[in-house]
Amino acid sequence: MNYSTNSKCTISADHLPQVGIRLIIKDDIALLREWKNHNQASFFHNQEISKTQQECWFSAYLEREDDYMFIACLNDSFRFGCLGCRYTNDKEWDIYNVINGDKSTRRKGYMAAALKSLISFCNCRPHAKISLNVLDTNPAQY
């Protein structure tokens, strides 16, 4: 797998080759905002995000080192979710903002495949702990 930060690089899951992840681009941020606002009760930051707030977040995201937000896609084009990871000062990966935004792809193993690809990406830093926090109210944990 190629772990370049080039947004056109798609990392594919070995067991579901039609599922891949790629870094977000500006054209993705409206969809990310829609997914986050639709699922806001499942996240620590659970207030409505405005277009301006999303644009500010994206600008700040582009400036941060070791913070990666990916789009999960089917067949390199159908965007169905997102997931992020950031390497912290504690020398560990924090996985965050995991959203399966398209109901038609739920419970089919696609997001699990995307997460496996993300974990493979995180493993490029050997011996780094990987963590993920999920709210009790998030239906994804069931």
C-alpha cells in the first residue's frame, strides 16, 4: 500500500478491494458537514456546524501535521463515509470522526474494511498505540 499524503492516492482494503480510503479534498467538505450534522448526537461536538465553520475547520486541518481525514469510497468514486486519525503528543494515534454517511452501505462490512485500511495506515509508525473513543449513545457500537 502507498501511504502518500496525495489526496488522489486510494488505499484499498485487501479483503474488499472495492472499498478504499483517500485523503479529503475541498470538494468533500460540504458532504462531511452534512454527514456530521445528520449524526451530531453521536459525537462529542454535537452542535450544528455551519458552512463557515466547516471552511475554517478545513483551512486549519490543512495546516496541522500528523492529522489525516479520509473519505471512504466504493470503486474509487462513491463516497459513503469518512474517518480520521491524528498522531498525538503522547505518541499514539487517535481515530476520530468515523461516520458511515450513506444508509445503503451500512451493515455490509464496508466501514469495517475502511477502518482496517486506516489502521494499516496508522501502523506506519511502529509501536504506536491506536485508540478510539465512542459515546455510549452512538449506535455504531452495537
